[in-house]
Amino acid sequence: MYTTYRAFLVAEAFTCQEPCFLESEEWRTMNREALLAEERDGKGSRLGEITENAFEEVLLCPGYLVRTRDMIAGNASESSRESLTAEIRCSRDLLRGLQRRLAALLELQMNTQLVQKRSPLDGSIPKQFVHTIAHRSLRARHLDQVAGSVHGYVDQDPTSYFLTE
């Protein structure tokens, strides 16, 4: 049930313009442990791993937005600005890398589907949903553009933001 509703929790954090509580180390550790448990039980898949890793980055975005807003309002030091910029770049790069891995796995699955009974995307996700989930995850690649947009604001001179409004 948690995995079904957690995206709504991230969306709510965006709506409320506050960091998502799921970004705390306690929740992130729980997510990683659940992924490892699935792998140990033979239920893991590359698709599950990629989507979980992407979720780990996406849940940071509401916090990035809040910190960027605070920075633009002049409530952040230069070192905070540099730190935020580095964190956003890292998340953006990780999301792009996950997107490339997912695209490569989809291509591999399509090329091996007729030859093998088990594809690299197989796992606990029912076969009839694997292709749909993978394609929708690829379409969600625009999340790295959200990080890029926030990054653009961080790279600006904060006073220029107010001059363009």
C-alpha cells in the first residue's frame, strides 16, 4: 500500500511547498532495505531497482523547491547556494543515468523477448505491466527537467529573479 500512495505524498509536499517527509534518512533506509529484501527473495528486477532509485531522487524535489525559494528570498548563504546547486545537479545526473539504463533495458527486452522466457525486466511485477511501467517511467524523464528548472533559478543572481517578475 505504501508504494501505491507514496507518489501522492510527494505531490502533496509540492502542493504544500514543503520538503517531503519521505526524504528523511529513516524513510530512505526503509526503501533501500525493502529493495534488498525483494532481491534476496528472488522477487527483484532491474525495473524495480531503476524505478526505486528514480523515486529516491524525485522525493528530494519538493525540498529542492523550498530551499530554492528561500534562497531567492535572500534567506540563504553563498555556501548554501553552492551546496543546493551541487545537490540538484547530482539528482539531475542520476535521473538521466537511470533513464538511459531503463531505455537500454527496454531495448534489450524487445530484442530478447522471443529468444528467452525471462527478460532482464522480469521480477515481482506481473509481465503484462512491465512494458507499460517501463514506458511510463521513461516518459517521466521530464522530472529531471524539473530539477533542471530549479537548478536554473539557483544559478541566477537571486536579485534578477525579482527584476523579471
